[in-house]
Amino acid sequence: MAISFTVNGEDRQVDVDPDTPLLWVLRDELRLTGTKFGCGIAQCGACTVHMNGMTLRSCVTPVSSVDGSEVTTIEGLDSPAAKAVQDAWVGIDVPQCGYCQSGQVMSATALLEENPAPTDEEIDEAMAGNICRCATYVRIRQAIHDAAKTLEG
Amino acid sequence: MTIHTNRRAFLKGTGAGLVVGVMLPQAARAAQKSGASAALATGEAAEGAFAPNAFVRIAPDDTVTVLVKHIEFGQGPYTGLSTLVAEELDADWGQMRATSAPSNPALYANTAFGIQGTGGSTAMPNSYMQMRKAGAAARAMLVSAAADRFGVPATEITVAKGVVSHEGSGQSATFGELAEAAAEVEPPVDPPVKDAKDFALIGTDRPKVDSRAKSTGEAQFTLDVYRDDMLTAMVVRPPKFGATLKSHDAGAALKIPGVVKVAAIPQGIAVYGENTYAALKGRAAVTAEWDESGAETRSSEQMMAEWTEAAHGAGKEVSSTGDTAAALAEAETVHEVVQQFPFLAHTPMEPLDAVIELREGEAEVWMGSQLQTVDHGAIAGTLGLPNDKITLNTMLAGGSFGRRATGDSHFAVEAATVAKERGQGATKLLWTREDDLRGGYYRPLTVHRLRGGLDADGNITAWDHTIATQSIMAGTPFEAMMTDGLDPTAFEGAKVLPYAVPNHRVGWARMESAIPVLWWRSVGHTHTAHAVETFMDELLEKAGRDAVEGRLALMDDETFAREAGVLRRVADMADWSGQKGYGVAVHKSFDSYVAQIAEVEDRDGTPHIARVWCAVDCGVAVNPNVIKAQMEGGIGYGASAVLFDALTLGEGGHVQQENWDTYRMLRIHEMPDVQVSIVESDESPTGVGEPGLPPLSPAVANAWRSLTGRTPRRLPMVPVDQA
Ligand code: FES
Ligand code: FES
């Protein structure tokens, strides 16, 4: 079945089993490999993308349900919030193995787009769905505050 | 495989086999697309590139690429080893790049192992002089080339930030400009290295080489390798450890579009899909019958009871000083405890995966191999190809914590088996999180029993300690490291106490099960540090002594000065006065010394770790920022384990956890604030990937006892059904 949606601003059409999780369509069909697989059951956030501006766990989202939607992956991030987040991430060397960090960056960007100056509690709440097995949590929290400061100008 | 002539030139003088690296994130995609992984990141620049030795490549565009022999999975060797080269080379940090070295033990062996591999927090210590010499050799050759070009004596030449200059004549040249000429210079045999006082980079902070690529999704992991006509394979595995396949029915699976093949293999049943989802669906549709006659059918509860009973015996003697039995008999007070530790899964963020492409008479492999030499040989053996027909690309790995270092190479063998079964073409073997959790290779379930004797004045006179656990090394190539039938990973961290105890005995009760066990970040120290440091805390409390002062009083100043140093430092950091809710622990592992104080809160009966202060002494602090990150990471990884993690087997021997919904991970709101202080030292650098973990667990348990009066006797502290 052909499904059409926008990915990172480009119209894409895929002809796959409509139950295929968006994650595997992004990776296997579109070769957008920045979005990662960690659990497949919406527990870890490694597969986080944005759909119409909201975070979405692509591992449990059948591709049929994004028909006609706008999807952004880490490759397509370009908002001021995203840039602030990525610069802050580099600025204090957040990543260790790095495997969870696409998802962390996607969640953090969505948070700052919604709430440009989050408190620790708000950060915890927004980021609790993203596991980092390397436990870079202290720096993730700090980097989000740093990015918020950049955005404030 | 064809080697381009310019690649031959590139390799000149290295004595290397094929130098391969698809790892430099920016170049990885291009290299993959071209199908020429051998066209290394710097391959395009190979014309005129300078390869002074196996570790350093200097290109005409001024980039300096370090071939890192250790896998990068977050512990920082790309940055760490590049720092050592850059220091001796007097390079500018901005020109440094890192890539994974090819699999070739003749060039890239871990000098602590004799084979190529990473583990035991050895990456920095075993590379410290080697990489500095590599940088120093390159520098000497550049200087010699510059002396020729400038027509001046080499002794008058200076090097700074990637520029080679002669002040008197005002001439200068960049590394890139000198690369071609430097390639003609005879490499020095034993180039001198800098005095520590002249270090410009070592000991200071600079950005990690890989942070940007890891914040933009560009970093390439094994999962990200796609080859033309690649199939994805998943394996139906036995429901219990030790069960074997009786029969299977692939009919339904083969009807699923995209499922191209189902085949019985020694590990179970391999299902091949044109894409990941087809493989997933196909695997779910296979039905199988298993022979469980040789399977492990005990529950982990049953094992815990058996191990506990065994821990009440003496075990095989590991060490003994004085007469512990007599001292216990004479003691005024005897304190006895049993400490129980569950199986733990590593669950690295990236599940196990590998890509193998079979071609005519050769194969190329992409995987996050932690023991390249062992995996390389295992793959060659399974495929029936000579070692030199296998190209093994060490990929960035999404964590490991020990999981990717298996003596039996079970995963590499499985990947080679499914590739061979498929035949020519590329096959990606992917384990799901469920495969990972049920797949074994756990931190062994372990029980400690300790008895301590105090005299009337509260002095510790006896310490008797038996540890019941499986051997990690037995039956693997690492068995060679066992002496007298003793596996050091069972009791490391318990055999030698930093405390003066006149009568001290340690025994090991070796337990057996069909469950494969493995090193898990800090190995034996994961449980020995907890057992020793909580027991010491309890004995000091019984003697009415302060937990910090009491420990210091028992430490011989000379032998245990570094333990005492970190303990004093951490007590200062936390303003220690024996506060309620604070707990302390100190532990040496992998030649690094770490002390921590944890502040724990009681949240409706559940412990919450609010803050952790950490003092570390790891010799020369090459990259303070990386050291701090590893302490934070070790603390978080340890916090998850002490609070929440347990892998359990139910009645009949089924693993009860399937995914992160039931195998509970620490999340951001549970992460304590962490303060790290590095104790200054001139000693050679030691590792930091593991040593940050062991003291956390006992510090938290001690804090909880101080707060609530209750001592956790079984980990995790939050029972699995309440996590
Ligand atoms: S892979 Fe989607 S939440 Fe874990
Ligand atoms: S950086 Fe490794 S899992 Fe987050």
C-alpha cells in the first residue's frame, strides 16, 4: 500500500506493509539512520521523531497512521531551538556512546519549542521517556538549561 | 579485494595488512556508498599522505587522523588517545580526527592482553606511552623534513599548534605541507617524549572529537550499515538456557511478504527478511519444539537458596592471614551477614548487531567488536576462510559495559553462521531488546557471607568471607588467566582489604549453571565492593566509630595512601560529619581509586539518591572532562543496579524480564546531582570506565541504613515487583 507523508520537508511515498513501524520505514526505506532502535515498545525514546511538531515514538507508530503528516527526524532539525540544543550538547560534551542522543535531542528540542525556559522538574518530566544507558542525565539537564539561555538571547 | 596503488603508498611503512576505517563519522556514509570501505576516511587524501607508523596519518589538508585501537562506546578513547598523539606532535586540537584501527593484533594489540581488545579499563594505561611515542615519532619526522626544506639544523626548529617553524629564518610550514616529504624520512626508533611539566594538552579540557557527530545523528553505528541487497536476519532462540531445537515449522513465516528464507542453525532458527519488519514478523510466525532435557530449569530463587547455602561453607581458599577461625571464637562480638546479588543484564543502548558481507573467497564484517582478535578468528573459523580474507571494521557501539566482550564470541559466531547460511551477499544480524534480555551473559548471581569479630574495645580482629558465584573465565580463552583453579573475577575487590585486619580469610564457592555469565561494568567489584564496604560500615557502627575516621584509622598510610587520599577528599567535599542519610564508601578497582558519599532520601519507603560526591585518583588526568563524565556514568549505571535492576528466572527456568518495561532502567528524574573531584597525581594514568561504579552501591546502602536503620541484604533495594 502506498503511503505519502512529508519527511524533513520533502514529500515521500513508500509502498510497504501499512503496519510497518515508522522507525523501520525511516531507516530501511528512506535510509534516515539518525533515528535509532532501542526497545521497540515505547520505553526508551531512542526512536523519537517529531510529527506535526509533537514528539512521537516511531517504533510503535504504524506508518499508515502518519499518512499525510509532517515528520521531522534528527536529520531535518533546523529550528533555532534545535540549533541551541545541539550546540549546548556539543558545548558540554553530553554524548558518551551517543546512541540515545538523537532521541534526547529530539525530545529536548520539542520541550524548548514548547517551553523556552523549563525548570528542572519540567525537564525531568519531558525527558523521563528517554533512557540513557550511559547515564548522561546530569549533562542533559545542564545542556537544556544552557540552550534555554541561548534562546533567551 | 583490490588495493589501489595510492593506498599502497598510504600503507607504506606501516607493515599493516589492510588499513580500514569507515568510522570517521563525516566520511562514513561516503565510504559505505562507494562500497569501498577500504577507502578510509583519509583514503581520498592518501596521495601524499604521511603514515609515520600504524597509529598516525597526516594528510595534505592538515588533518591528523589517529587510528584508535580501542573500540569507542562512550568511554572516550577516540578523544583520549588522540590527546596523547596531539600532545607529542604539538598539533592543534582542531586538526585532530579519530577513526577505528583495523583488526590486526600484530599492530594493534592491547599490551595488557596480547590481543586486540578492550576491557578492564585498560585503554588509557596500555596506550599511554605507545600513543605518545607514535606522536613523538611523527613530530621528529616532520621536523627532519622541515630542516631539509628550510636548510637549517633540526635543533633550531620549533613546533606549535600544527605549524613547524624556524624562528631565525622566519620560515614555517604546516603538517600538511610537510606530509609528503616527511614520508621519506626514516622513522626514529625510540623518540623522546615530553616531560610532564611541558604538557600543553594532557591535564586540560578540550572538546571531545565525536560530540558533534553524536548530537546530529551523523555518527555511524553497526545498525546504520546498509549494503546493497542486504537481508536482515533474526533468530528464534531456545526458551530456556541449554534447550535445543527438536523441530520447527516455517510455513506461515514464509508466506509473509518480504520473508525470504528460514533455516535451522545451531543457535536456533534463522529468519531472513528483505527488511527489519519482515524479519520481525517472520520470526514471530515460526513455531518450534524444543528439547529441554539439558536445560537449566531452576528458578533464580532456587539458585539464590543454593548459592546462600554454599556461602555458609568455607569455599576454596583464596587467601588467608592469621587464624580467622580462632579469632572469631575469641571475639567479644561476632557480626554475621548474608548479602545477595541478582543476575544483571548489561542492556547496552544499541542491541547486539553485526553485518557480514560474503564475497568470492572473502568477507567484510561491520560490528562493535570489543575483542577484535577473538571475534575475527571466530568469524574466519565459522566461515571457513583464512583470517587475512576477513576485513573486520570496528564500528562505534551504542554502549557495551562488557556485553560485547565475550570470550566465546557467541555473537560473532552467530552472525557468521547466518551469513554463511545465506551465502553471498550481505546479512545484518539484529538482536531485539527481548533477545538481549533473555540471551544470557549476565553478571552472575552471587551470594556473600561475612563474619566479623570485634574485641572488647571495638577493634576488628577477624574477617571471614565466602563468596558463592559462577566462574566467568572458566571455559573461555580467559581461563588461561585462572591460577590454581581460582577465577579472580569472583573475588577481586574482596581478597585484599585496604584495612588492617589481623585475621582475614576469603573463600570462593564455585557454582555451576547453564546460564552463561559475563563481566558487567567493573566485574567482580560490582558485588565485592558492596559486600566489603557495607560490612565495614556496620562493624564501625558497632564499634561506635565514625565511618570516615574509622576507615582512615585502619588504613596503612604508605600502602593505602591513595585510598586514604580519595576518602579524605570526598569527606571534605561533602562536609562529612556522619550526617543522617549520608553514606560513604571507598574502593580501588582497575588500579584507580574512588571514594563516594551518597545522600539518600526516603520517598514513601523508597530510596531516592539525591546527591553523590565523588573523588577519584587515576594517576595523570589526561582528559579531566572525560574522567568526570565516566564517574557520572558509572554512578548512574550503578544507581540503576542498586535501586532497580534484577534479571530473574521464574519456575522452570524462564527469564521473567523481556524489555525495559520490566527490566527497569534509571531515568533522568532518578539521577542524582554529581560532584566530581580529581586528586592530582604524577602516577601513570589508569582507567576510568569502570572504577566509578563500585563505591556507589555500598555508599547508597550505607546512607539508607543511616537514614532508616534498615540494611538492605538483597539487591536491588527496590524489589522488582515494586520498581
Ligand atoms: S525504540 Fe522506540 S521507544 Fe525505544
Ligand atoms: S549516550 Fe550512551 S546511551 Fe546515552
